[in-house]
Amino acid sequence: MAFAKVYVTLKEGISDPQGLTILRALKSLGYDEVEDLRVGKYMELKISGDDPEAISERVKEMSERLLANPIIEDYRVEVEE
């Protein structure tokens, strides 16, 4: 059994309206030191199997096909046993 973590973020240059809204709200609350903010997604998957490399490849395939939109998002996969 392994634990996979998937981090999904918007690619550089892609507009992040949710991030801008949160940034404005933080500034209105007095947190002026925050210069930029981008919103992403974090997912945890419990995966059966013993080969971390095979699990990583499988989760990358899942990310390409469903968990992330590779046209506008980047993703990173971490696998723990």
C-alpha cells in the first residue's frame, strides 16, 4: 500500500481569478506584505501496490487524464510507502 500526493497548480501566465480575489481580501484585512497568491489543488490517493516507480507512473497517468488539465495546469506527484 502506498500514499500518493498530487499537487496541481496553474501554469505560469494563466490568469488566476480566485487567487486575485483572495489576494484582494487579504490586503483589505491589512496583510499588505502578501504580493501574489495563486490557488491550486491538493489530492491524496491510497494506492495498492509495492513498486513506488510503477505507482508514480500510474498516478502521473491519472493526473494527465483526469486530475489536472495539462493545457493550463502543472502537477507534481509524490509517493510514500
